[in-house]
Amino acid sequence: MTNPRSSRPATIALVLIGVLGGFLVAAAIAVSIEHPHREPAPWFFLGLLGLGLLGWVLRSVGAVGSRKPFRSGQAGPSRTREAMTAVTFAGRSELWTEAHLHYRDDPEAVATCVHLQAVERAMRAAGVALKLHTGQSIVADCAVDPDGLEKAGWLHPPVSHIERYAVERFDDWVPGAWIWCAEHKASIQIVHPDAVTPRTPCFRADGWPSSPIQLADIERRLRGLGARIAAPDRAFPTFGRSDDDGRAHIELDSAFHWVVRERGSEIDRRSTDSLDELLFWSMEAVTFEMASLYEVGRRKPSGDTRRLLFAHQLELLGRLEPFWAARARRRIEHILIENPFMDSGPPTL
């Protein structure tokens, strides 16, 4: 690297040349004013060159003076990123900063507002994995029991439990849920009920359950959906047992299972880690049975009976979840490709 002391005489010389060039330009301008028809003297152009050198020197000196001295062991401008550590959170690999690690490892650390800190501390004491997010917000790798939290006095204004749904979503769409403080704009992001898996912890105000999700929780969700479309009790699956009569039942171990048995034979078995998928399978079957009864009561002497059945099933599913209706429509369209309507109506719904 060039020593600044060794370049000082050259800099002074260039400055003097620039000053001299300024005098020459000034003199040339004075002569041209007195003798406007005379061509500029050659030393006029030498003066411009000297001024150019002076400008270059001043700019260089200013740039050098604005730089911060670099010390040995100090990170340069391109190396100011904070050190990151690879960790696993909620089954995903992430890069965390020192602040994230300190919050995770300090049993007394809190990041939310005064209204949410009781829930935050209870989650940490229960062993819930927590992650520092932004501002006064954190992420908790668990679902919650809203009724239990409300009974414990943790869900009262300005704190509420909110869930986000989307009218249109992709197959890999993940719904969101939060415990939210409207006063401080603080939140604890949690696992949405429809995104729960058999391994998702479930935080309850009355303690840590032995099973993250139970068959009673699934039945409660399905009954709530059925109430929105007045589904009859006979249309629902059974839970943990089979009537062996063709009616579906739900099993729960390391995954969710939707099973149909009849006369000692297993006709259908589907398994998934997604509660949303299990709910779709169940409500698709419930709405199909409801649509079948609806069609029988309105059957016409001519026409394909499936036309009214399919249309009503899609209507019921659309009232529950538009995305489910779109999925069922694709399945029906595939059926109609292989087995078209057998009447004179349009080939599709």
C-alpha cells in the first residue's frame, strides 16, 4: 500500500500547478475581454489543464479523508454480517443469530408485551419450543386450546385468539394463528388447528397433555364443521372404533387414519400427517352422503342422477371451505372423463 507521507511532495506540486493554471486562465480571460477578436493564447489551454489537475487532487484528498482507518482484526464493510448458527425449529433447519440463541436458552427471557408475558412464561415452563421473531412477537411450536386459555383468563381484551383463512389457496398453503394483543401489536404465532399433525404439541392452560391431539379434539372439529351445513349424525365417521358396516372411522397413532371396514374386510385406508387433509376426507364423505339423500328426494324420471348429486355436494363443500370444493371438483371432472354423463345435458357441471 502507498505511504501517504511519500506522496505528499507530489501532491503539493500538483496543487501549485493548479494554482498557476488558475492565474493563466484568468489572464487569458482578461486579454480576450480587452481584445475580443484575438484568438486565445496557447497558455490558456495550459491553464485549463492545471485547473483540471487541481480538481483531481482536491477530490482525491477528500475521498482519502472520508475513509475510516482499518484496524487489524476489524471486519471490513463487506464482512459486517452477524454470525449465524444452524438450528432445527418446528422440524425445519434455520439460521439463528446470537439474540435468537440467547432468548431460547435463557429460562427467564421474555419478548412479548405485559399482556402476553404470562402465556409466554407458561409456554416456556411447559417445554414449548419458542423462537424470537420481530418487535414484541415470538413464534411458538404448538397449537393451543382457546377455551382453556379463556377460562384461565388469558384471552380477554386487549388479547384475543385469531385464525387466518384464505378464500383461495394453493395445495401447500399453511394457515396461520396467533395470540394477539391489539394494544401493543404484540403476538405469539402458533400452529393453526388445521395445520396440526399427530406430533404437534398442544399447549393447554391446565397443563401439558400426554397426547398432543386426541380423537375427541378431531371429533369436536368435525362436529363444528357439520353444524354449519346441518349434517346428520349418521353421516359422521366413528372415532377409535369401527361399526364394520361401511361407515368410516378415524384412528390416531403416529398419523391420522381414515378407514372404512365392512363385514370384516377393510375397504379403504388413507393415512396423513395433516389434520386439514383428514378433515377434507371426512367432510367429502359427509357431503356426499348428504347430496345423495338430497338427490333421491328430487330425482327426475330422466337425466343422469349424478348431475344433481355432484352439484349439491360441491355447494355444501363450498360453504365449508372453497378450497375443498375446488379439490372435489377436480376429482369429479376426472370421474366424468372416464364415465361421462349419460344424458343430453352438458358434459361437465
